[in-house]
Amino acid sequence: GKLSATELQDAVLEWLQAVEKEYECAPILYCNLKYYSQYFTSSKFRKYPIWIASYSRNPVYVNYVLWQQTDSGTVGGINQKVDINVFNGKKKEFKTLLIP
């Protein structure tokens, strides 16, 4: 809450790089559409996959790998609300996002 936009971006980038070094794969950057637009459109974040939270069925015009459409979805066999996410790709591409 007290960081400037640049300080926030630098801190997030430092965290992303540390996680990437430890796990040898790029972490996914998760945020809502407004936060993404405000802070993460810079080219320095381009290599990190985006998981965008936008609670709508309307198209999201962001180059995302995952789109969280709701946090109150229903799925047969689960007796409580669940997140509903859409992957923007094929099964083989999804596997490339997993920790090796």
C-alpha cells in the first residue's frame, strides 16, 4: 500500500526472478485485470505467463495463459463454490507450465 508503482514492479520482478531461479521455470503472475493494466504491462514482465482474474464471460484482451472467470462456480461432486479457470492453449502447452 505504501510502495510507488516502480517500487512495486521492482519488488514483484525480484520475487519472480528468485522463484524462477529456485524452481528453474518461470512462475505465473496472477492478478486481476485492473492490477495487470496498472502495473504489469511493461516489457520486463513479458516472459512471465499471466493468470488473469476477470469475473466475466466477456473476452479478456490480455495475452493470458489462464483466465479465472469466477470464484463461485459449481462442479458436480463438489459441495461448495470453486474457482472456474480457462486455459488458453492445448493440453501439451499446459504441461510446459508445470514445475519440472
